[in-house]
Amino acid sequence: MRVIKIETTIRFDRSLSKLPNAIQQETLKKVAIFRENSFDPRLRTHKLKGKLKNSWSFSINYSHRVVFEMIGKNTVLFYDIGDHRIYQ
């Protein structure tokens, strides 16, 4: 799926700003890949379960993920970014 519009929550923006610069830069690279193909194998995009069953996640690196929801045909909402604790 090609993503045309990405919206972010305040939570996502705050969490991103607290990450080290290197991870913020890696996030920008992964978001560029995500925009072209949200299911690119390099992102390891997957549907979440449990209380986040309406959400999806993709990987920035081994420890950091972006949690998002699809809110329109080509629009997503980035809900949060961080390590596995964001799933709690």
C-alpha cells in the first residue's frame, strides 16, 4: 500500500523528540520506505493483537517500532514510537 498522508499524535511527536538523533534519522529513512510500500519486508510490518488489535506496527531497528492505524485508503495515523513497552 502506498501511503499519501501520515498524521501523527502528540504522543508520537513527543516520543520521537526524546529519541537519540541516530534513531530519529533512521526513523526518517524508514518512513520514506513506508510511504512507498507500507509492507516492504525491511519494515517487518505486522498487525497487532490484544488491546491494540486495530493497530499495526513496523520496525525502525531491532528495538524500536512505530505503532500506527490505517484511518483512510491512503492515510495512516502514527500513534507512538519506542521500544516494546509501547505495546503495553
